[in-house]
Amino acid sequence: MAQVRIAGLSKHYGSFEAVRGIDLDIPDGEFTVLVGPSGCGKSTLLRTIAGLEEASDGTIEIGGEIVNDLRPRDRDVAMVFQDYALYPHMTVARNIGFGLRARKMPRAEVAARVDEAARMLGITRLLDRYPRQLSGGQRQRVAIGRAIVRSPRVFLFDEPLSNLDAQLRDEMRSEIKRLHQEIATTMIYVTHDQIEAMTLADRIVLMRDGLIEQQGSPLELFERPVSTFVAGFLGSPRMSIMPGTLARTGAGPVIRLGETLLPLPRAPAGDERPVLLGLRPEHLTRAQGPAPAEGSCRVEAVIELIQPTGSRSYATFRLAGEPVMAELQAHDVSRPGERMEIDVNMARASIFDAGTERAI
Amino acid sequence: MAAPARRRRRRAPPFARILLLGFFLVFVFVPLYWMFNTSIKPSDDYLAIPPVWFPDAPTLVHYQAALFTYRGLEGLINSLIISLSATVLSALLGTLMAYSLARFNTGGQHLSFWVLSQRFLPPIGIVLPVFLIYRNLGLYDTHLGMIFAYTVFTLPVSVWMMFAYFRQMPRSMEEAALVDGCTRWQAFLRVAVPLAAPGIVAAAVFAFIACWTEFFFALILTSQNAFTLPTVFRAFIGFQGAQYGEAAALAMVSLVPSIALGVLAQRHLVRGLTLGAVRG
């Protein structure tokens, strides 16, 4: 159990900067997810924490101790790799116990702890098998077993689920979450999958080009993205982002999209200027009642495209010429070309500066 | 659908297959048999027409002559000492060098190729300087000198084979070992080396066979003391005629270690030579 504190951390490969001066505090016991597109430096950051890469600059502190100069084995962290990295020439039991044996733990204690870890993960009957005799999900369990058996101070996960099929991925995701609730150890988890990030994290750290773009609780990032990048990365289907103008009228501030005026419930700071309006599908719903609710406004829509998901249907229409997606009840809409009124919840809309693409 | 079709195709031409395999077996084994036969024939039967396929009075005199009169046994022992030592050294050093090249990118992108390129130079280009250096250092006609020469001689190919093997092994297993509690050395010895065993064995077998059959350096760098088996053969073909029986007898003897090694290493060899094709 330990907190992890990263200060001014950089990693260069020649002239390429993979990580560019990151500051990050991870409290003890927190589940932190590093997420971002490929090449954003999230894996490099994780590997630097593990000690598999040397930091070019800055410090890494685990449990109050600066570990920059410690070898990976002395940092008391455990890591689960994307390709499982099981030792093919050892049985499952030996794989799980490998780290303990390498640390010269007595044989009987190794056996007891391996059994305990196997029991936790439900792989007791696999202990005598070799990795090649296991399915992908079983291999991943063994890899996790190898990590938890050591009771490390910090767990590091490097895209552990990306080699699994969709169903197993869901299953293992809940298992990892349950594991964290059970052992409450600090976990740092790298993924490019925003659903994994949203579902697992106490805190999401969204990275871009070697820097932290935004960090906070999943809902914070989801509801108040600091930039169009964050807005577009989190959420599926994606947020619709369209260019408009922030304007002031007698009735209050509005966003002008072509001829359409969308009134804003509260005035953002600053003058009239070009902005980007971001609307998530769930901010657009079928109109109900004679007038839109407080903070919403009503628009006419001709549905162009319908994507049913069972419980909901995503309907695409054009708002001032830009495609926008609305999340409707499954039976609200039946065929393309249908006309209906849509309420836009402007209170939850995101507004970005058109130049900097940062939130206003 | 696919399975029955394949079975039918496999079963289809038994006659042609047997003929082809039979021809190949004859092609391989007749010379071997001829050699074995010659090694136990009395001298008069060597070149008799029609050939004597089954000698009436098999004899071991050629073996006796080859091993003792012509000092074949000494050559055999020298060859075993030199080849085995050079093979072990080449495998040891080669594994370390290859691992270093593959994992730490030692010497940048060109050193690995430079290692291999050492084999591009024809041996004759350096044999005289080596001879002079050896004579001055007292390595001429010594086991040590020959072991050293053969180690250097086989290293490039050993390194290159193992380099290819290490390079296709995922790094993550060793990284897992490092995080798990191993030092670099432990990760190398407990994870990388066991996994690279097929590659190491394949490289060692190649090195051994290269040393075992090497003639040119042995001819120049040895005389009465450290002479190896191949050099003994010179004596059998003289101006008075060829000693077919003795040559055949010694050839039979010299085949034994290679065959034994091949049989022992067979399981590893196949995996080692197919490299990354069969991933666990």
C-alpha cells in the first residue's frame, strides 16, 4: 500500500519526447486509469514507474521513497502485461510463485500463497498446467495471480484486456474491479479503451502527446471536458461538436448555429466570438410536454439515420447543417425521414473556444 | 470437406512416393554402405569388378592401421577436445553476445551485422598472419591455439543464429521477471536462456560440425601434437596409391560423434531451425 507521486517526469528517446514533464499524485489505494490514444505516452509512463524505462528527468516516489535509482525488483510493484508474459516453460503454479521464489521465500510459504491467489481467481484446478494449455482468459487470470501473490505496494496494468474477446473483456473488467475493492491496493491501469477507463477508474488521467490533458473522476471528465480532445475521446457514441458563434441578444446569451439560435441558461465569460458547441447524444431527447424544460430549447429535426441498440436508439439529424446524434427511447423513432421535435439540454452542453479548442 | 480431400490426396500416389523415397534412400545410403564395406574389406577387394558387396572375410585391420599406425586415434581425441571445447565456448560467448545485441542494442544497428560479416572473409586471407602470430605466441600446434581459433571461427554464425532467436522472443517475459524480483542476470538465466534453448542447441550443433570437419586451419596450424582428425586423411592418399580401407575406416569413426550429436539434439534442432515459426 502506497501513494505514488510523480514530479516533472520526462522520457526522451533520442529527440522523441514520449513523456513531457508530468506531475501526478496518486493517493494510496486509488484506482487510476491512464488513458489516451496510442502514442500518447501512457505506456511509457507506466513502464517508467515500473522501472523498465529510465526516467530522463523528474522523480517517481512510491510510498514516500524516491525510486528513480531502484531496480524494478526493488520497487515492490507488480505488473500485468498486455501479452500476459507468462513463462511458457513453467506450470501455472510455478509462474505464480516465480516472484516469491526469486525473493528466496521458504517453499511452504510460497505454496500457501500460490494456493491462496489461485483460490481468489478461481484457477486452482489449472495449477499443474502449462500456459500453452490455457485459454486467453485463463492466462490473464494467471498473470493477475502472479501479481497479487506478492502483495506489492502498487499494481501496474498495461492494457491487460486488449487481447481478449469482447465478452471475456467485460468479465475480466468486473473481476479486476472486484479485486481492487477486495485488496484496496493502489492500482495504475493503462488502456486506450474509454469504456474500461470509465468503468474501472476512481480517477482518469487522460493523456495526449506526452502530457496530461485532464485528470479527475470519470464523471468529471465526462461532463466537464476541458477540451474538444477530452470531449471526443470519452463517451460512446462520441459527442457531436459543431462550429457556431457565441452571441448576446436581448433575451440573454445564445449560441448561433447558422440561422438557429440556441439560448444558454447561463452566460459564459467573454465577448461574442466563434465557438464550438459540444452536445452528447443524451443531451438531446424527444420533446415532451408543451414547452422544453428549464435550460433546454426545442428544435425541429428530420431524422436521417437510426441506430437501434435495443434499449435506446441513436438518431442522427442535422442541426444548422451539422450532423448531431440524439439518444431516443427505442420506440420514439421508427424510420429515417421522420419529423419530430427534439429538446436540447443546453445546461449540460459543452462550449469550447473555436481557436484553442479549450472549454470556456 | 477439407479433411477427407486432404486424406485422399495424401493417400493417392503410394507407388510414386515409395519410388521417390526409395531412390533418395539409395542415394544417401549406398555411398555410406560402400564406405563401411570398404572399411572391412580385404585390400584386394577394393576395386574388384564386379564389386564385392558382401566381403567373405571381413577384417578390422584397416581400423587398426588407421587408428594406430596412422595415429587416427590421437587425431580423434584431439578433435574431440578441440571441437567440444570450441563448441562450448562458442555457445557460451555467443549466447551472451547475441543477448546483448538483441536486448541492449549493443553497438547500434551495425554491430550485429559486422559480427556476421566476419565470415565473409575467406580464411585463406588471414591464415598466414595467424600462422606467424601463433608461432610467436607459442600457440602453434597446441590444443589451446586450435580451441581459440575455432571459437573465433564459429562465433559469428553462432551469434547470428542466437541473435535471431532472442530477437523474436517477446521482451515482456524478461520484463515480467525483472518486476517479479529478478536481477538482469537472473532474468537472463531463468527465463531467457531456457526459452532460447532450442536456438542455443541448434547453434552449438552447427558450431560442432564446423569444427569437426574443418581442415584448412588444422592443416596450417598443427603438425605433430594437436593435429585433428581431418588432417589424418592426408596420409591415406600418397604417391604410392590410395589406402581406401584405412580412409574408409577413419571416415566411419569420424561420423560417430556427429551422428550421436544429431540424434541427441534432434528434438531441439527442429525447433531451433524453424525459429519463430512455432510460437508457444
